[in-house]
Amino acid sequence: MPDILHIEQITTLNRIRQAAPRQVAALAESIKDVGLLNPITVVPTDGGFALIAGLNRLEACRSLGWEEIAANVVDLDEQQRIIAECDENLRGSVLTAAEKAVFLARRKEAYEVLHPEAKAQVRQGHIRQGAAADKLAVAFTADTAAKTGRDERTIRRDVARGEKVCAIALELVQGTKLDTGAYLDALKKLSPEEQAAKVKSDLNAPDAPKKGAPKSAATSVPDPEPQPAPESPSASDPAEVRLRKDLAKLTHEGLVDEAVGLHLENAEMREKVDALKNDIDDLKTKIRDYQTDNLGASVGKLQRQCDQMRFARDEAMKTAKREEYKRKQAEKRVIELEAMGIPLNP
């Protein structure tokens, strides 16, 4: 049963995302008609409460002149609060590419603080370090997917954007014409100083003229409604069926962004495969040198390391092939939209 709290007792400081005026106004109209259907969530603090979930609802009730509000009071520490706020927004909000990157990167930071046991497994040696880091990343991705309903590949992609693009650049990009996944992927390759400078420069640059005569609002082609996944005689693989359904829900701009993201991920995976191949060649060379010196124990150890690297390479190649297949499916969907007469954004 929710508690009834005085609104003035609830603070909204240090939140990752601020209230959206349009959503607040829309919620206020709804609450005025049917009341507050979902209580907000807060944690107790010294002399009051701190908001965890429901900022727009709180501000809507405040705008209506309410003095009290229904709230679920929970007991969470600082990192759990961050995760709870991130999960609420990742589950229910329509977020831009930059917002998703910010929320997922902050969630991962809090998750790592709450789960230090994975990092504690890191020992001296490249392979053990990599294995421990991979274990932590896999656990975080699985937990986030279960809590938010987002697919794991998208989570990994958005986390990388949030970690590799500096906070200043992400803040500048949010809500602007540059707030796309493709733009963030391009920023990842620059240094933090270059990222901020490029965003400022691109925001001040005039928009490129569009090809052809400008279309009026009456004649412009809107985003297509989500279409059911096309039936395919070969789509017997459950993973392919899910992929087709996910692609069918995207707008044409989203499909282009998805195809670009898959292409970049595939290129990164191929680079990792090449690096693993080089590591294997180095280990083979060391093995031959040790064999010449009749150091059997060292040879056995290096042979095991070589086998581990070969296994990692094979797994990386399998993943690269899967990502390449997904990219082709996304590009195929883009072509289908073009065939339907729906122009893609330049």
C-alpha cells in the first residue's frame, strides 16, 4: 500500500534526466481526469525523501496544485538508486541515441560498484584479465536485458557509445539534429577534446540543402507504420524470426542507423579476430623457441594458452558471421522500404 507524502518533502536533485515539459503537461491533463494511477517511488533521506521513479508524474501533480502524492517508499543505497532510475527510463521512455548511451553507461558504473566480485577475479596475465572483464560485461548485459526488456546486442552497442563518447559531447548532442547512433559511433573514434570540438562545430554548421524541391507538410511522406514481419520459407530459425520482427518495428531512419551500427560492429569484430590471429602466431613462435631449448613445462603452458587463443578466435569469427548476417538483414529491409516508395533520410 503506497504512503501519502507531502510533495514539498520530496527532492529531485542529482537525477540523470530532467522532467520533459510536454510529458508533464500531458500527464497533468490525464491526472486531472482520472487521478494518479501509478504512485511514484522514493527513498527516505534525512528529513525527507529523494525521488527514484516518477519525475514527470511528480511535476504534473505539482502543476495541478497538489500538496500530497501517493508514493512507494523503498530502501536503496546510492548505486541501487541510480540503477532504479536508469531501468525506469530504459523500460518506458522514448529515448534518443545519446540518452540511451548515458543511461546505460551510468547503469554499468553503478552495477560494477555493486558487484566487485567479478573484478576481484582479475589476476596477473592478459588472458585472466580479459576473461574476468568479459565475465563482468556478460553479467551486466544479461541483467540489464532482463530488467529493461532490451536485447543484449543493442545494450552492448549503447554502452560502448556512453563509455567512449565524453560526457560533455553527449550533453551537447542530446536532443539536437546530431542525436543519432551513427553520429555517436563516429565520435567514438576521436579523443574527448576532439569530440567536444566537433560537436560544437557541427551544431553551428548550416544544414546541408536537401536534394530536389522541398516537400510541404501535406505532401511529405511520414514514417511508415510498423509492419508485420514478412513471412519467409527459410525463416525457421527462431533467432531469425525475432530479428525480422524487430526490424519490422523500426522506422526507415532507425533501419539505416541499425545497418550502420551493425556494419561498424562487424568491422570491430574482424579487427579483434585479426588481433587474435596475431597473438596465436606469436605464441606459436615462442613454442618453437622453447621446444628448441627442450623446456617441456614452458612449452605445455604456452600450448594451452595457444589453444585458448584459438578457441577465442573461433568464437569471435562465429560472432562476426552472425553480426554480418544481421547487417545484411537490416540492409535487405532498407531495400524493401525503398521498393515500397518510402525515401530514406539523407
